[in-house]
Amino acid sequence: MTASGALLVIGDVVTDVVAVHPEPLTPATDTAARIRTLAGGAGANAACWAAHAGAPEVRLLARVGTESARWHEQLLREAGVRPRLVVDPAEPTGTVVVLVGKDAERTFLTDSGAALRLSPQDWAPALLDGVAHLHLSGYLFFADTSRELALLALRAARARGVPVSVDPASAGFLVALGPQRFLDDVAGIGVLLPNEDEARLLAGLPEPAGAARAAAELSRHVPLVVVTRGAAGALVAEGGRVTAEVAAQTAEALDSTGAGDAFTGGFLAARLAGAVPAAAAEAGCRAAAQAVTRLGGRP
């Protein structure tokens, strides 16, 4: 797929409070940690990584609160992203507390705030002008208002022949929403980018089932499925079978926050530049390897 045109990402911009604690959390007292406040959000992170990976034009539609709108817009522009940030008059920017343990794995405490208050009123058909690919953050599908916006954008893109990808975003939220409802919502997309847990949930498979089986099953419904597996790399599936297995890049992991978003951004930039799915997955793995070596989810 070689496409001349912009990548439009619709998703979330949040403020991440990242706490790296080498020792286990100790209830009812202090645990020493390295704490930083950083810009984040799955949609925003993916957009920044796509720009970092060389996508010539990356746009982002998201919703933020008044208290940090200027800060977020400035950081996105510095990252090479053209933001269209809707300022919410009632809710603050979403905030995520990220607890990162010694193994670099993370646990999220999430206050979505303004992020999932994107609504159909924030959409305009002109947002697709000059767009070669639309990417939707799966978080949009977990709240009624933002879900309506996501479905509207998906329909508009399909009507224009613009390909669409979706990152399911959260296994926990998928369970609450219902995997089948999510699959029904995203019917007609061209690319699905789940991690292993999300892939198994969406394929309706038990936890011991392998990622390869889940990827193959999902690719009967979505033309291209790329399952990320952390240190095990990624699987590419098309037409009901796994067509490529891509190794992860070696990296000294500090914080795995945003590794999946980095993969998405690297993958999409490579696809827009004409890479075949396996090569695009390799680009995604390279971006993810860079992401885990630094705090937060941005390049």
C-alpha cells in the first residue's frame, strides 16, 4: 500500500503521571519512586510515533480540557503532528496514573476526563480532505458519545474509499463492552492491531489459546490483523492464516508504557510509505523497542 496523503488519527490526548517503583508497592506507607508528568494518550502517542517514523503529514483529532490545552498542542506540534484539539468546557484533560514495576510492566489508573467526550459535533467531513488513511483508537468505542463519533468517521472514510485501522486499546474495557459488540462496531475496517490478550478476547478463545490461532481467526473478519506480543514480536495474519512472524528488537526496557502505540505509529508510517505487512510490522517492532527505553509513551 503506497498512499500519498495524510494520516488522520482520532483518539485520546491525556496527561500521564508515570511512577517507576523498583520495589513492590507497600500498602499504608511510602514506596520510593521516580515520578514524571508527561503527555500521553494512545491516539496522540501513535500519531507522534508515526510522525517520528517519517509519515509526511500526521493529523490528530482529540478533546482536552482548558487547563492543559496549550501545553498539549505545543508538544504535539513539536512532535510533527498537526493537532485539532477540541477544548472541553466542563471536563479536564484525561489523566492516567501509570505504575511501572521493576519488570517495566505497567498498571494504569485511568480518568478519561475530556478524552472520551469527543462527539459527532466535533466531526466535519473536511477532516478527511487529503487523508490517505484513518486510524481510530479503540478507546473511542468504550463511551457512548465518542463511539458515535468513531462510527461516523468510519462510515465517512469508507464512503470516500479511505482505509481504516483500529487498535482495540484495552482488554479490560473490551470485556466490559463485549467483544462481539466491538467487532460489530468496527465491521468494514481494513486493519486490526490488537495485543495478544485483546486478540484472544475478540476471537472468543480461552486464555491458553495461542496468539497465532487468534490472529488467524480474526483475519477471517478483518483483511489484515497484526497481533503484538511484546518481547515475542508480532504476528501478521491475512485471509484466515498467519502469513508472517516478526521478531522483536532487542532493547533494555525501562517503561513499557506506549510500546503498543509506538508499534502502531511505526507500522502505519511504513504502510503509507508502501511497505508490505511483514515489513511494516518490523518497522512497528523497531519503534516499540525505542519506546520501552524511555519514560512515557512518546518519541
